[in-house]
Amino acid sequence: MAERLSPLEIMTKLISFPTVSRDTNLPLIDWVEGYLTSHGIESHRWPDPDQPHKAALFAHVGPWKEGAVVLSGHTDVVPVDGQPWDTDPFTVVERDGKYFGRGTCDMKGFDAIAIWALVEGTYRDLKQPLQLALSFDEEIGCTGAPPMIEAMQPVLPKGSAVIVGEPSMMKAVTGHKGGQGFWVDVWGFEVHSSIMHTGVNAIMEAAKIIAWSNEVNEAERAKEPTPVAAMFEPPWTTLHTGVIEGGTAANITAKHCSFDIGYRAVPDADKDAWTAMVRDKIREVEEGMQAIHPEARIEVHQRFGVPGLKPEENGEAEGLVRKITGDNASHVVSYGTEAGQFQEAGYSAVVCGPGDIAQAHQPNEFITVAQFEAGVAFADRLLDRLQEG
């Protein structure tokens, strides 16, 4: 008989794979596929045609019919470069009531619980099916989930409720912000800075866009929030730049400057209008540059687009999680997840997983033993409900 690993043993194995988003996740996918196969579970992988070193995986147990509960998680983690870790980031270490390791919180702890639940489901008489969905590239803009969701639907019976296990302290999160991210390349025209009026300084032109984003943020902050926006902190849509680089020397107008810009929108915001506003501002700045020198230009590359998660009226996923956890409070978050992408594809979706988001991406990332065990208990109670049908 195949060995049935505990959730902790599975998490320990998953953490041992250094699936940083820039690197491959195939060794992890191979292991999960083999482990499921050893228990008679057929899994399906979706290899990314543009990134052959990455793949998603999904599987189904229980009766072959629609209405499955889908446990969804991502397999990638953020880098540990430059972070002062006290232990090996890719080895689970238990200390002081905590499990340390990259991904313990975000979100291989939940992935392990979901894999455990799927295997446990094969040994129970489920009346309602359970599905597993493991994506990639969540940490660089949730770009791996949409093709996975599309690939699942002709292969597996359509699920009805998706639980995305991002760390929420096992609370039912029913709404989160969405948004768009862009990488902007500004190309100016070099001259000596003493005659800067005859050149185009790419850094100073980029600064106009960034300064404008600050003005927009202040204007949004001053508005009366809508009832949906008021649920969030902050209760408005925000523009942000986190990376900028460029220039050659202090006495030369910069030929090139690149920076990121993106927005996090409350769920009832018009994302198309926000995208158009950003692009219109960039176009306005570009026209001013080209009036000085026609070779100057701005190139915009979309990095990601993540839909918000909108609170559902009588949502199946929310109702299921509330029944299991007993949590009846309202919870929303300002970060994005793959839940909005599942919702956009026609699934009822909710975010609920063990751990505190404050620990995500941090050196010495951890999940408390109590939270991990709470996640396991949740999955066990979920299986009980699926047995009842």
C-alpha cells in the first residue's frame, strides 16, 4: 500500500523544492504527480508553452460530476536573496511553536493540506467531489492561474466553489483589490546638461508620470469612498511605483529610464478607465518629449492584470467556509489573489487559508503550528461535509 504522508511531511517535501518564481517548479510538480499516482489519483498538468520549465497541475477525486469544491494554491515562492535567514529557507525547522521555511505561510502550508485532503478523499466515500489546483507565477502577477483555469474546464467536471488558501488566519475573505501592472521604458535624447533644453532627459520625463501618480493618489484619498471601497484599507484605488533605474552620468541628460507603475483598484472601480488614464498620461508626456526631439519615445509593457474579488450575494464558497469555520464577520484584503480569476471564470470563490499575511515574503518566514493545525482541521471537516453530500 502506498505511504500516506501527514500534512507536515508533505509541507516539508514541498518546501525542499526551491520554486522561486524565476526558476522551474517542475521537480515539485513531478513529485506531487507521482505521489497522487501512488494513491490511484490521475492528475493533469498544463505545461506553459512559453516557459517549458513551468507547469500547473490539477486533479479530481470523488464522484465524476460537477459541483466539486476546488482547493487552489500556487507553487511559486519569492526569492530569499539578501534576506538574513537564521535557518536554511528550504528546510522546515520547528522552533517556539512555529514552522520556519520559505513558503510555509505563503503558501506551501496550504498546498500540503490540500494535497493531503485530496489523498484522504480517495479513502472516504465522498458524495461531493474534491479538486486540487496548483498554479505557478502567482508571485509575479498571478499570470499562471488563468491558463490553468481554462485548461481545467474541458478536462474536469466544473467545480462550484473555490477556496484559495492564501494566508488569512482561517478567516473567510470575500473581497480583495485587483489591478494592472506596467513596465515603462522612457527613451530620451542625450546632450550635455548645460544645454539640457535641447535634449530630452528620460529620468525627468519619467518623474512627471510618477509625480502625476502622487497627485492622483491624493485626489482619490480625498474622495468619499463608495460602500464597497469603504471595506478596504486604504479605501481607494492606489497608483504605485516601486522600481526605477536609468541615466549615464550627472552631466548628461538621461537617454533611458525604466520604471514600473501599477494600480490596485477597489472591486467596484472601472479598471478599463484606470488603465486608459495611465496610458493617456504616458502618451501626453511622450508627445511633449517628441516636440523637442522626434526620436524620443515611451514604450509600455503590461506585466500583469489581476481582477478583484467581489463579495458575492449568497456565495456558495463563502457559505461553505463560514459553516466550517464558524466565522461570520466580514473580511477583505488589499492584496490580490487568484480568487478573482476563478470568480471571473464563473466559479464562486473565497480566500481562506492558514497563516498571517504579515509573515509572507519575510526573512525567517513562518507559520505557527497552531495555524497549520487549524488548516488541517478545516480540511478534515471539509471532507466530512463532502461525505455527507
